[in-house]
Amino acid sequence: MDNFSWRNHYVPRIALGTVQLGLPYGIANKSGQPDFELACKIVKVAWENGIRFFDTAQAYGQSEKVLGQTFAALDIADQAQVVTKLGLDLESKSAAEIAGSIEISRKLLGVPKFFGVMLHRGSWLRNWRKRYKPAFNILREKGITSYAGVSVYTEAEIKLAFELPEIDLIQVPFNVFDQRGWWLGWFEKAHALGKLIIVRSIYLQGLLLLPADKLSAKMEFAREPLERFHSLCQHYRLKPANMALGYVANKSPDTILLFGAEVPAQIVENISLYKNLSCPKSAIDEIDVCFADLDTKLINPSQWTI
């Protein structure tokens, strides 16, 4: 699996997001939350195909617990690199309570330490110095995490993440429809500052892979741009997943690309797509033009009512 250099580490280009292990997640999810046997197969197939980096969160239902159980079953907990995010119920807690909750997560996962611990919401950065920085100081002093980070959505949030020297990792959405990371120079800025970007939402929670005629009535607002995207895929004789991944991989070098999976076959498919990227520059240029300025509702799943 491809790696690139960051702060004297070789970090992976491909990582597994594990929200699907703890919750029924994604607009195109047909199978719901996997049982433990299937979850174990998903992680096993990921590991066998070279994936060593896993993204989870305290707010992802049973994800940390299930992931920890699969690590134990496969005897890989001491080799896995894991990033988790603070629970949504920790916003009003003390630094000691926040640090204690992450130690509980570490024990659930069975890992020696976290590669990174992140704020789940970029808005929390406003309280970084008073509330969260002391908690992360405790985590680092105790050797519970190597790095601190944040998951952001808005331009204001990532601007603040760039300004805070203690923030090492920034998780951002980036895809065919949500091109802000490219147009606003997020990737270049992060590289210049020595911060590591983790790209999420490559398939926009599966929306980009969904045929337009499968949209629910509540998602009708997505029909026209989705039809345009699929028409572009047909023109270039590429599968939507190939086009979507090819665009992101081309536009966001030296970032970690985060995928989720409901079944093991999706992992194999995503790795195969990555190894055989075939999205031509002309297609990438067309995407830049066709989807440069879409409605915020389309690119922000928190505004969807599925």
C-alpha cells in the first residue's frame, strides 16, 4: 500500500473509516450495521490488503468496541494505527474527564496508544485554549496519543485549525461536489504548515455512487447534479467510483484518503480502484467546471433528510 512521508513517519495513502461498524451509516447503505462476524471480516480483509490505519470515534455507536474486538481476534492491536474523536457529550467536561474518556477508548480498542485524537467538531476549536488544550496536554504527557487534531467542515473552522500550532491533524470533506479543499488551497496550506490532512466523504456518503432514479423524494434536490455526474462518467466510460476517487486522489496529494465499508468486497474494490486510477485530466478539468459552485445543502449531509 502506498505511503508518503510526514514528520519522520511513513503514513498511508489509504485508511479505513469505521463508522459503519458501529452505526447504520450512509445514504446508499443497504445492509445496515454489520454483525461482529462480518465486522471482523471487513477489518481482516482491510489488513490483508495492506491497510494499517483506522479512523473511529466515540460517537460512532459501538465502533470502538467492535474495532477493538476485531483487533484482538486478529491479534493486530499493537500494529494498528488508530485515530479517534472525542464524544459529543464531552463538550462541557473538564480536561481530566476528557483525558479519562480517551483512556477508556484506548482500552476498548486495545491499542498501546493512539496515532491521533481529534475534536469531533470544528466549532469546538473556539474553546481550544481553555478546555481542550489542557486535556490534550494530559494525553500527550501520559503517552496516550501522539497527535492532536480536529474534524472540520467550514472555511472558518479550518482557518482556526491552521492558526493553532498544537493541531497536527485536520480531517476535511472533499469530493466531486465539494471542491473547497482545492479551490481554497487547504492542501497546499496544510503541507506548508506541516499538518496532515485526512480526506473524508470521497463518495459523499455514497450519494455519488447512487443512480439518480434511486433517490428518495427528500433527496430530489440532488437529482440534476447527480445525473450530470453520471453522464460525465458515461462519456469517459468510467464507473462513478473510479471517477470520484480519481478526482480526489489527483487533487489532494500527500493526504490520507478515508474509505468506509459495509462489506469486505467494498474494501477490495476501493483498493483496486486506487491501484488502477484511470481518470484522465480532461475529466478532472470538466469536473472542476461542472460542479464548482453547488448549493451548500447538496454538499453538507448534515442538512439532508433522508
